[in-house]
Amino acid sequence: MPLQSMTGFARREGTSGRYRWAWELRSVNGKGLDLRLRLPTGTEHLETEVRKLAAESFSRGNMQVNLSVSASEAGVETVVNQNALAAVLSLREQLRDVIDPAPLRLDTLLSIRGIVDFREPEEREGERAARDADLLSGLRLALSDMTSMRESEGSALYGVLLEQVDRIELLAREIEADPSRSVTSITIRLASQVALVMDGGSMVDQDRLYGEVALLAAKADIREEIDRLRTHVTAARDLLKKGGPVGRKLDFLSQEFNRESNTICSKSNAATVTAAGIELKVVIDQFREQVQNLE
């Protein structure tokens, strides 16, 4: 499965009978799948199905799902209040001797409140079912468009993340090969410092000197951290290759990367190792920041 970013946008429009509809979807980063729906009056019953379809397509992201529906003016029908009309005509008959006997005009009737009402025709069950089917079909297309956009961005992130993992591995190798990590190097460095003290007239027991060298060498040993970094690098590559919703797992690995880099810096006994460790931390921070965008 391809990687997916959590950022995306999609819009689909269409018609169903006398209705025109439009779905608009927006998605940004989120810890889980957080759906915020805006459905117009008369379509609230679709909420359960909308949430189900979205959950089938995505597992993470803060997503806004908006639906707009409008009816064509051709669908408007007139309703005459027969009782009100009869009352008006009856009143006119009663007052025929005191008012103009000319026939009532249509515009006069329309100006009398309650005589004629304009409204949308009542929707039949079959028409409603057909409209709902068209709306959900449009939503599926919008979700598919969103998936394509998120996968496209995920493909771009794949290359960036893979380069960062390669950089992490390279820096781990540089640290492993640094001459300052050897016991001999530590012995020479410590002996040089001891020599300065001895030149001042102090005496140092040679056995104690060797003991201190062994202790410092043990504390400075970062073999376990290097091995764990290699293991995490392999795991990260496998997850990137696997694809799908692996953002959480990669985020966990980024924390493990950071833990090992912190330990390496704290154990460092040379400026070269410290510099490589700091650069390692920078790359790991960049890796983690990009991982936050993945589903």
C-alpha cells in the first residue's frame, strides 16, 4: 500500500432530479480520525453512512465533510388555500353594493396573505431514496479523490523520509568508525593528562591509572546505541516500503532514534563524535517532523 499524507482536499458536484449537490472535503493532521460533518436540513439521516464510508477510506486526520444541496426553482409549486379564498369571495359578495364590482385580479389575490403559498413539492419516498443514493455515490468519488491527493503527497514524503533514514545510517557509521572510540585512544588521552599532573611532581599509581582507563572506556562505549540505531533504521525502511497507515509506528521509531542519539552525545569523549551526534539529532528531528504528516 502507498503512504498517505493526512493533508488533502476534494470537491465533487452533481445533480439528482431537481436537486443540485456538492461535497467538499478537507483534511489536516490528527492523532486519530476526527470527522466534522455539516449536512443540510433533510439529509441528517445520512450521517451514519457518511462516517462509515470515511472510516473505510482513512484511519487518521482531522477531516471536515461539508454537503450543500439546493432545489431548482422549477420544482416550486403553488398551493391555494381554498378556505381562505372562499372567505375572501364571500366577503366580496357581501360588500358588492359598496365596493367596485369589477372581477378580482390575480395580483390582488396574490397580495392577500394566506391565499396562495409557494413551496417545494413534497418529496416522495422513491425520489428521496434516489437522491440519497446519488449523494452517497458522489461522496465515494470525493473520498477517492481525497485518497489520490493524500497518496500523491505521501509519495513525495516517502522520498524525503528515505533520504533522512539513509543519513541517519551514514552518521551512525561515522560515529562507529571514529578513532576516538578505541580504548587505545582513551588511554593515550588520559595518559597525556596524567603526564601533565606528574610533571608537577605528583605520583600516580600505574594500576590505578589502568583501572580508570578501563572504567572510562566502559562508560564511553556506544556499541549498544549503534546497534540499536541500525535496527531502527532497518525497521523504518521496512515500514516505508510496506506503506499504508504506518505514521504512528514511524513516530515511535523517531522517538527511539532520538533516545539513542541523546545517549551517544552524553557518552561522547571527542568533539568529532559530539558533532556527528548533534547532526544526527537534527536529522532525527527533521524525520520526526515529516512523519507527523503521515497517516
